[in-house]
Amino acid sequence: MEYWKPHALATPHADQLDLRMNDKVRTIVEIHGVPSGTEGKVILANGFNWQRYRVLFDNGAEVGDLDQRQIEPIGKAAKRLEKAAAKKA
């Protein structure tokens, strides 16, 4: 599978998720045949004004245009974001 490098200007705003390639995520709502609670990994992060992600889920589904309204970070990604938020506070 080919991976895309995010553009240098593709950085999330303060209220958006800051995920990286291969970060683990979980759905928080049902989306396009992917049940809530399904885990997956980020395979594409893009966007200038709206940071969004394409995720390959464990059930084989691949869904794009996801953000903090549909997914949440888990594992190392969640710990990294918690640490970054604590550092800002």
C-alpha cells in the first residue's frame, strides 16, 4: 500500500485531531457500514482548513473524510495527544 506524505501546511486547528500516519483510532459513531467502536489505522491525513483522515478499519472497510466527529485516537496516539494537551495547559 502506498502512503502519502502530508503537505507541510496541513496542520490541524486547535479544535481538530492531530493524527499521524499509522495512528490507531476507533469509531465513536456508526459510519458507512463500520459499527461504532471499530478500530483501525490512519492511512492518509490531509487538508488545509479542515484536517481529515482516511482510515483502514479492522473489518476491511476503508473510509475517508473522517475527523473528531467520527473517530477518536487510541493507544499511543491517545497518549501522545494527552501529553501534548497537558504541555499546552
